[in-house]
Amino acid sequence: MTAGQVAGLIAAIAFLILVFFIGAFLMKMTRTLGEVNKSVKTMTEDLDVISKHAEDILANANTLLDDVNHKVATIDPVFKAAADLGTSVSELNSATHHLTGKVKSTAKRTATTSLFAKLGESVVNAYRGRKNKD
């Protein structure tokens, strides 16, 4: 065997080893891609299920929102009536304060008039008593 033949044999062995390692790498890569395909398929199926559940939840949320809006519309007049009642009570309170003020002022005038009437009566009685003595 000549040096050229030995070099050719070494190159052939090196090429054979390279082909073997590339084959092993490709086999591992094929298995990995197969697992990735299974994972993607499983995730797609799971995503479909999640999407269906999300649609159901959104439909229920829309139904619930419509129900709440209907009930709020039903209750709205009650709140308006309560607000009107609050306004009426406030107006009644103001009117009561005003009336109390008028009653107080009338009571003061009445007390003053009563005092003057008693004073006048005393003066008249004193005058009559003096006139009767004369």
C-alpha cells in the first residue's frame, strides 16, 4: 500500500465516520421533530378546547350583563323616588324651620301684648280703686 492509498483509506474511513454521525444526528433530529409535532398537535387541541370554553364564558357574561342592565333599569325609578323623597324631606324641614320661626315671633308678640294687657288691667284697676275711694 502506497501513501496515496493509505490517505484514501483514511479519507474513506473519515467520510464513513462523518456519515455515521450525520445519520445519528438526523435520527435524533427526526425524533425531536416528531415530539415537537405531537406537542403542537396537543397544544392545538387544548387551545381549541380553551377557545370553546372562552366563547361559553363570554356568552354567559353577555347574558349576565343583559340581566344586570335590565334589573338596574327596573330599580332606577326606586332610586329616583328616593332622591325625590330626600328633596321633599329637605323642603319640609326648611318649611318647619320657617314655621317655627314665625310661631316664635308670634309667641313673643303675644307675650308682649299679654304683658301690656296685664299692665293696662293693673292700671285700670288702680284707677278704679282710686276713683272708688274718692
